Amino acid sequence: MAVIEVANLHKRYGRQVAVDDVSFTVERGEIFGILGPNGAGKTTTVECVEGLRTADSGSISVLGLDPRRDESELRRRVGVQLQKSELPEKMRVGEAMELFASFYPGPADGDKLLDDLGLTGKRGTAFNKLSGGQQQRLAIALALIGNPEIAFLDELTTGLDPQARRDTWELIEGIRNRGVTVVLVTHFMEEAERLCDRLALVDEGRVVAIDTPAGLVARVDGGGQRLRFRPSVPFPDQLLTDLPEVTEVAHTASQVVVTGQGNLLQAVSAALARHDVVALDLRVEQTNLEDAFVALTGRQLGDES
Ligand SMILES: Nc1ncnc2c1ncn2[C@@H]1O[C@H](COP(=O)(O)OP(=O)(O)OP(=O)(O)O)[C@@H](O)[C@H]1O
């Protein structure tokens, strides 16, 4: 059952088109990702869905409600990760948790949440005395304190170190396992790949594809694998392009990059061996969401131009 339905959403800021005909649905209990480079329109889209912004046109339904008209009911049923600037600097962690819990009819166990997020020892610490990562974790705790049916998490792990990032991913999986639907805005490919059941790839205000991470990766030409190596002696590309497993042979300054599927490694190694070519520094890589994004948009995820 869809808990969020967005159809033909448009939003501009002056002449700047931020969201250009975006449509998607989010099913109950899934982690739905919105992945795209900076400025793609992710935050604007989610803020319209949360009822924090008014779209220029299009329709949005959240839990069967209209985010603008039914704002007060939705506030009780969804959790939104606040941006740092939205919390008073002097407010202590424990006070923030109690204040936010008081807004909801059936709040979650705040002590347990602080414990899960590694903030138990920080109850008495003021917000502006927390590290960036701790502030981020508090924002997540506050988004979850109301026991929401849907949690909107925007740039969840930005500013966290790798260990804290992995801990946060586990926490989010735990939330999903309790039946909460999660909408995750991110520009981290690894985060999207690891966490999301389905995701919308967005670029320049448009949805370029919606699928599972594996489904998106499978759309890359020859989806699957890539080999990189330094040949001991030059050889003609045809040696490999003749193989049914190979879809493409490309060259960098010193390396050969072979894309393909099936028993690619075995087929390429055997063909090279037959012609006395040794593959030095051989690496096998799986194609990933970054490749899918490049294949679908012609741009890198991290490319802000
Ligand atoms: N309040 C605003 N006024 C004017 N332009 C805005 C405003 N907010 C966003 N924009 C512009 O709209 C476009 C989409 O921005 P948005 O923040 O939605 O993208 P995003 O994908 O969330 O990016 P990021 O990952 O950097 O947050 C960008 O070109 C941005 O500069």
C-alpha cells in the first residue's frame, strides 16, 4: 500500500526550476531513497511532501492526507529530521528530547533512543557544545521521538565519521524493521545502495529512474562487472571484444578496462593467456549506483557543474 503519492510536482524559485514534473510513490514499510547530486531538487521535493513548502503545481498525498491542509494531523504521524539551525543553541539534549516527546500522543522511549544513538552520556550537554556528529544524531533522535509512521531523513549521515555512519545505518534498518516507512534524502551512493529498498535517481529537478538499487545497476550497459589491469604487452582490443562475455573495452593512460557479464574474469584471463599477455594489477569491480547514474545522466553523482 502506498503511504506517499506524489504526481507531477513542480516548484520554482524565481526563474530557477528546482523540481520539474516529479512523480513517485512510497510503499508502507520501505526505505525509499532520493539520490542525486547537490542542487538536484531533493530537499525541495521532500519539503513539499512534508508540508513545509507549497508546490507550484502537482498533487501530494501522505497517509491519505494533504500535507498543507492536514498539517497538524500529519505533524503527529510523521517525523522530520531538523536542520541544525532549527534547535536553540543552549538547549540541553535531555530537555530537547522531553520537549519534543511532549508534542506527541505516544512518544518513543527517549532513553532507549539516546542509548541507541550513543548519546546517553550527553543528556546534560547543550546543543552548541555537541560535536557535529552528535548534533546530527540528536536530530535523528528527535525525528524518531514521536514514534512516527513515516520518518523523513535528509542528509542523514553528513558530517559523521565512517563508524558513526555505519552505526546510523544499522539504526535506520532497525527502525524499518519495526514497520516505520523511511524516506531518505542522500547524495551518498554507498548509503543509498546499502539502505534503500527502492530509490529515485534525480538530476536537475527530474526523476531519471526509480528502481531497486540492483535494478538500477542492471540498467548499466552490460551491467555486472568490470576488470581493470595493466597488460604486460600491448594487444589488439579485438582479442577481447570477440568474446561473448565482453561488452566494452576501454583504455586509461596505463590500464585496460573491460566491462561485461557472465564468467568475464575467466574468459578474459584465458584469452590473454593464449596470446601470452599477463594482466598485471588485475582488479575486479562490480558496477554500482554511481555507474548507473553516469549511464542515465551522463554526469557523475559528485559532479556539481
Ligand atoms: N529557498 C530557495 N531560494 C532560491 N533557490 C533555491 C532555494 N532552495 C533551493 N534553491 C535552488 O533550487 C535548486 C534545488 O535545490 P535543493 O536544495 O532542493 O536541491 P538538493 O538536491 O536538495 O541539493 P543539496 O543536496 O545541495 O541540498 C538548487 O538550484 C537551489 O540552488
